[in-house]
Amino acid sequence: MLLGLVFWIGLIWVCVTLYRTYGFRSLRWLGAYCGISALASIANFVSRMARPPSLMPFSAVMAARVLAPTILNYAAHFLVAIMILSEFAVLLQQKHPEMESKLIAVLDGINERVETYGIILVSIAAISFALSIAWLAEA
């Protein structure tokens, strides 16, 4: 428990330091995503504990309960990876302006619209949280 707390405090300190030093625009969106995702994970865990698995036949509702969070998590993780790569591309472009690459240009374009991707990311986390709460209320 204490080690987990030290990890999260250290991670927050590193992120705040990176934000102050380099001004990474996506860090605030990633922080909001992590906060909402943590709440969604807790709600999902509680909903699974409140309703233990039964021996009922597998249904479409059960499939949706399993697949929806998985698909949302994969989409969110993809967006997180793209946002982090775009920040690295901006750093690379700042340090080596003579370097020209189509991939860096694409990632730089993504970084210019980081607010849009951040809103999508936080929305995915909010939908996942809402689904977890809805299923918890069902239990």
C-alpha cells in the first residue's frame, strides 16, 4: 500500500516537472484521463464484487458487459500512445529542425490538435465510468 502511494506521488511529481520544464500540452489531458480511469476501475471492481459470476448461460448483455470496457480501453490506450508520441515528435523537431520526416509531420499535426484528442480521451474515460456506475446500480 505504501509502495503504491509512493509510486503515484512520484509519478505525479515527474509529470508536474515535465509540464513545467517542457510545457507538454497533453499532460493535463493524460492526467484527467488517469483520474477518471482510476474511478472507472474502482467502480468496475466494485460492480464485479457486488454481482459474482453465476452459472447462467452466456447472453448478449453479458458479452456487452465484457466487451464494451475492453474496446473502450484499447481505444483510450491507442490515443494515449499517439499523444505521447506526438510530444516526442515535437521535442525531436525542436532539437533537430533540419530533420524532415512525414511521420514527424503527422505527429506534429496531431500535437497541434491535442485538445481535440484530449477531449475524446476524457470522453472515453467518462463513458467507461458511466457504464461501470450503471452496471453497479444494476447489481
